[in-house]
Amino acid sequence: MKAIVVTDKAAGTAGVKLVERPEPQAAINDVVVQIHASGFTGDELTWPSTWTDRVGRDRTPSIPGHELAGVVTALGYGTTGLSIGQRVFGLTDWYRDGTLAEYVAVEARNLTPLPGDVDFTVGAALVMPGLTAWQGLFDHGRLHAGQSVLVHGAAGVVGSMASQLAREAGAYVIGTGRAGGRQTALDFGAQEFVDLDNDTLEDVGEVDLVFDVIGGDIAKRSAGVIRAGGTLVTVTGPNEARPSGGLTIDFVVVPDLAQLSELVQRVRVGRLRTNIGNVAALDDAVAAFNRTARIKGKTIIRVHPEDSGLPSAHEGAIHAPKESLDVEHDYADRFLSHA
């Protein structure tokens, strides 16, 4: 099968290669999934799990990518809950070969059914940002209606998801970012926007929760705008910043099937949108990860573009928005053109 592999941590995305690899086999409680769409998180190449196994042994060449949407093609011994031919999406184990390939072996417990009216591209784009936003806001931040939340990077992939979910939950959402992201942040649900280059962060007043994807000095300053007893939630690693009388929580996203089901149902009824910036074929993935120009939104690799697995547009299929696509192949017009 075709797969993207990495072998050199120091090389970063410049060391990404497209190669032929053996198709994976399903172990106990695994399924094999034919991948139709895969997501990639930009800092994966800095994660220890990309390069070593759980006991620290080198596992290169490794296949990155941990977000997928596809179709089950094989079941391992003892696997229950899924069936061959079923459409699924989910998050794979950090320490196993990932989803930038034509097939992946993944524990069945990490996958949930993908409804037939949701495009594979949308499914793959929902997994990591959706789970990160949900867990940060609700599991760790305990956000509820009537509270206020400061969402850093509100025009970005995770921040835009967090803004939508917080707004839907009845919170007041203040987004931050660079000036060029103002309108995008507002479009995704922020009610105010703070330009971190030109505005004063401290002028936002007090908030109940800060959702941080930036870290560093911004995270430290953010602790000062959290009202007593509030929470700073971050995905950037351990942080010394502490809100007065409150908590700082650094977390790593985990698979959660119930949350994925909640997220995809919101997509189906139009209450949640993914933030897709670029869709590329697997053959073009190396170039997609080494662009000189910065892409706004998430990059999705479409592995099997010839089959979206969707009903026609008039039957209510949910596709990636056309304006988000950067694909020149005919399938873009056939399957992904109706928002």
C-alpha cells in the first residue's frame, strides 16, 4: 500500500516521504480500515510517540497521522461492535502507525460509525479539533451557560471549533488571534475579538475560562484575566501560570466515542462546521505538508477520492465547503462541491 513515512526527527516535514508499505493486519480487538480521508496535526513530528514505542524503542520508519474516516475491511479476533463495510471515523493510538496511508489497523474501541450523509473529508476534519475543543471546554473547563470564555486562536482549527461549541452551550465567547483572523473568528461564533498584536489582552475584563492553544507569554498573561476560582485550560504543555484561586489544566486529547457521536450529530443538523483549509490527494501529501505559504484551516489528505460513499447532493449529503478545497482532480467537482 502507499503510505507517508518519517524517519528523521530533525528533518521535520522535509523528511516526509511517500513509499510502499505492507498492508497492516488486524490484531486482537482491532479492525483494518481502508482510509478515505486522513487528518494530520502539525506538531506530530515533535511528539515522542511518533518516533518510539511505549518502552522507548525506535519505531521508525513510522506512519504519522491519527485522524481518520474510512470503511472497515477486516476484523481481528474478538472484535465486536463494528462490521465489514461499515463507515467509521475516529482517533488512532499515538504509538502505532497512523492514518496517512491507504489502510490502518486500529483498536475498534477508538472508532464510531460515520453517518452516511457526512462526507469522509468532514469526518476526518472533525476528530482531533472536535475532541480537543469538547474535552477542554466541558471535561476540564466545566463550562456552562452564562459563563464567559476567552478562546485563543479563535480563527484556527481548534479555536474555531471551541468557539462554536462554547457559544452553543450558552457561554459568552471572546476570541483572540492576529488581525487577519478577526472575521473568521467572528464567523465561527466569537462575539468579540482581541487582536493580540495591537489590542491589550487585559482589557477584556474577567472571564471564567481561558481555552489556550498558544502557550508561552500569552498563557501567563491570560491567567490574570480569569476571575477568582476560574480555569486556564491549555494543550501546549505544563504551564506555571495560575489564575487566582483557580486551576491551570494541561491535557492531552483522548478518544471518546460518545463525544464523537455528539459532534457529528451537530454537524448533521448544521450546528457545527469544520475548518478545512486544504484537501490534497495522498500522492500530493508531501508537497501539501511542505508549502511555503501558510494554509488557514486544516489540511486533509483524501486517500480514496474516487468514492465519497455519499448520497447525491439533493439527498442532503454534508460535504466540505467548496471554497475550502485546493484539489484539482475531477472528484472535487463530483463529490465535494455542495456545501
